[in-house]
Amino acid sequence: STIGVIFDLDGVIVDTAKYHFLAWKNLANDLHIEFTEAHNELLKGVSRVRSLEILLNIGNVTLTDESKQNALISKNEDYLEYIRKMNADEILPGVNGLLNELDSQGIRYVLGSASKNAPLILKQVGLLERFEGIVDGNSVSKAKPDPEVFLIGAKRLNLKPENCIVFEDAIAGIEAANKANMISVGIGDKDTLSEADFNFNNLTEMPYDFFARLTQQKIK
Ligand code: BG6
Ligand code: MG
């Protein structure tokens, strides 16, 4: 196929934001920082290190570099406790159907995630073997909204950026896809993801001929 797909993980394939929230909330409690679900929205798509900076800003707390390292380790250990309990039931609606559809149309796809836990999460839900490549927080030097993660994804697919379609639930991710000159599809609230080329509330809402129409017309 002349087109390929790059999937974000958290919020597109699985809903891990709730586990990130619980783990950040734990850390916030230890630091006496009030941390709400609304604050958690700011962390979507953002790297682990940057997330800690945002949390510390919210609480107006400063930490030494060593304390920051320890905070990052303890947050992730907490998060992993939830991840290790995940299974295929947590795959979001429409994901399996879409991957089957892509397979049957011969459209290739890779993962493009900010998470360093991406391989573990995919393994837990039984999807690790389905992706042709995994580009994650371990493979990039610049986090979303920098386009690096998606540009590496395009290289793995051997496709030009303009022939790649990115599925994202975060503003930072849509921004990264647009900067990469890819076709961006926002999954979630249309008003929040208004910069996306296309918007769907979830993957079950995509029309069956979405990819066929993309290959026929020149979108960008
Ligand atoms: C993104 C999430 O996918 O991964 C962010 O949306 C998270 O909330 C980031 O901070 C990094 O994840 P991890 O698993 O490496 O801490
Ligand atoms: Mg996401």
C-alpha cells in the first residue's frame, strides 16, 4: 500500500490515562500537591520527565535533581503495578476491528508513543506482535509535540511523511503529526483536538471507507 498508519498508544489503543493519574496522584500526595483529573489532562502525550515538571509547577514545589530522579522511579513503579494487571479486555473499542481491516487491505502500521512502557503494555494486552515496529519513549530524544517519534515511524514504514496517517488522542500528538506533515486523526473530543485533519470520538466511529478515500484523494 502507498499509505501507512502510526498509532499513539495511551488513549488510542488502551486507556492508561487513569493509571497514570493514580500514580501521579500518589506522588502528589507525598509532595503535598493538590492534583486533579483536570491537571491530568495536561500530562497526556507528554513525556514522563516533562510530566513531573508540570506537576511540580502546579504545586509550586522545587526538588533537587536527585529527588526528581527518585520521584520518577517511584511514580513509574506505582504505574507498573497497574500495568501488570492489564489484559486484552482493556483494548479500546474499535482497535481490533481497525487492525484487522488494515491487515486485510495490506496497509502497514507501527506504534508511535511517548511511553517507555509501550512494549510491556502491548504485551499485556496481547498486541505486541501485531505491530511492524515500535517507536516509543526509548527511541526518541525529543518528545511530542516534536515530530521526531512520527518521522522515525515513517522511516520504519519506508513511506514519505505525507503518506502516513497518525491516530492521536493528545493535543501534543496532533501538533507533532501536523509538524511532521502527516495526516492527523484526533480520537476524542473534537474541540480539544481541533487542530486534527479528521476527528472521531472513538475508533468505532470511523467510516468503513476512510482509508480507501484517503488513497483516492490527495488530502494534503
Ligand atoms: C504518553 C502518555 O503516551 O506517555 C503520557 O500520554 C505519559 O501521559 C507518557 O507521561 C510517558 O509514559 P511512560 O510510560 O514512559 O511514563
Ligand atoms: Mg495518547
